[in-house]
Amino acid sequence: MRNATKKIASRCALAAGWGIDMLVLGPEARESETAREVAATARARGATILEVSTPVLAAMTRRDNPQMVVGVYEQRLLDGAELTRALKADPAAVWVALDHVRDPGNLGTILRTADAVGAKGVILVGETTDPFAVEAVRATMGSLFHVPLARMTRAAFQEMAASWPGTLVGTHL
């Protein structure tokens, strides 16, 4: 049996104040004090709690060996005004802007890396893949709940970059 008491991303999400709609628990979650605490917190915040079998959880997550706690959370994206306030509040902060990232797993890995290096957020430019796609969320390993995200068109980003309060560095393959 896997260790069900290891880091649970839902615990990170709840601690960061993300709104939760549903928490799905597999059979191993009953044996985990952490999973029981997460379920109690989610229930107190009005979430629906479902206990399902491992095959049902595997079908829901599209994984043969799923995590035993899966949450359904609100999606959070900074709007333009929130992003502008964040940039003005700390002009020296590092923000990562990504243009046309196509692979959700790659996006999730970049979000996890941005979290690890202390970036203040990530700006998704143009037709960048959905940061809330299953593969992207899985690849973030919980960092999605700590790294603010904003989405904007390429034209809007270019306009913002023209008056960027800090240093702007670009790279290309």
C-alpha cells in the first residue's frame, strides 16, 4: 500500500484559500489522518465529499494508480487590474511570461519551477494551453495553488511590456 499520508495537494489548496466544490476520496484515504483532516476542512467549507472505490477513482482521474484524494476547485486567474497592482507593488519581482506553450505537462512543470525559484507569478500569453488541464495540474504537484496566474493576448502583453516597471528578459528557442 502506498503512503497515503504524504503531501496532499488538496491540503495546499485549502490552506491557500482556494474555493472547493468537491473532494473525492479513495479507500486508502480512510487510513490517513491528513486525508481525514482535509475532508473535514472541505466539508466545513461546503464541499461535497464522495468516497469511491479505486477503480472509480482511476476512471475519474484517467490514471491506473491514482492519488487517493482528488479535489475539484475553483479556477483562479488574475484579471488585468489585479496583475497591474501586483506588478506595481513589487517592480523588482520576477514574473514568468509564456507564449504559446502547447503541452500541458510542460506548462505544469514550468509552474512548479516558477514556484521553486520564488517567482511572483506566471503570465500566459496568447494561445498557451489550459493551466487547469488534468496533465498541467498533475505536473504542478501542488504549485498551481501558490503561483498566481494571469492570461492575456499577445497584443495586451506587448502593451504592458512597453511600460513594464522592471527588467524584461526574453528568450526564444
